[in-house]
Amino acid sequence: MNPFDFVNAINSTKKDLMVDDITEKQYAPYIVNRQLSYFQDTVLLANEMNRYHQLDHKLQFHFLLNTVRNRKRFSKWVKPEVESDLGVVKEYYGYSNDKARQALTILSPDQIEFLKKETRKGGRR
């Protein structure tokens, strides 16, 4: 079963999906809690389930199923931004991630292009 089926059941359908041990093993508390943490009305409930992570999955699901109000909730997962120039600065100067981010703030676009040319390994582009 898809972990987002559990989120959908908690948010809108209010259908009890925990009918056997197999579905209880398929329940992923991390994914459900993360999805609920994006909204003001459910962030505290998700935090409570994080605090009591040792509870059975069935108990966690039933708690959320019975306490979260019925509402359509949809959000995209936040993903880290990929900094393409960061790798170039790290390779050329031998910097760590933090130092390379600091260096990117003071480097001009012309200097970054120079670094890209210097670190190019060859081959086709």
C-alpha cells in the first residue's frame, strides 16, 4: 500500500486502513508525519507522533485518523536546491560546502565561468 494512501485516509476519507498486520507494517510514520507537518492545524499532532515514536503503527494511525479534521490538504515536498556552481568552487579551491557557499557570494559570473573552464575535464558537452 502506498504511504500516501494513509495520509489521504487521515486527511479526507477517514477510512480505517489498518485491517491486518500487513498494512500495519506498510505504514510509514515518517512520511505521514512529514506530510502533516506542512499545515498549521496538523503540525502539532505530527510532532506528538514524533515524540511518541515507540507506539505501535496502528495506534499512531488511529490517533491521527480520529483527531485530524476532515480537510483537503496537499503540498509538494520541499527538496534542496541544487547549486551547480558549488561543485566547481569546491573542486578548484578545495573548499568545504560552507566555505564554497561563502565564496559564491563574492565571485562574479565571469570568475565562475573561468573556474568552470579551469576545472573542465574534457570530453563532449
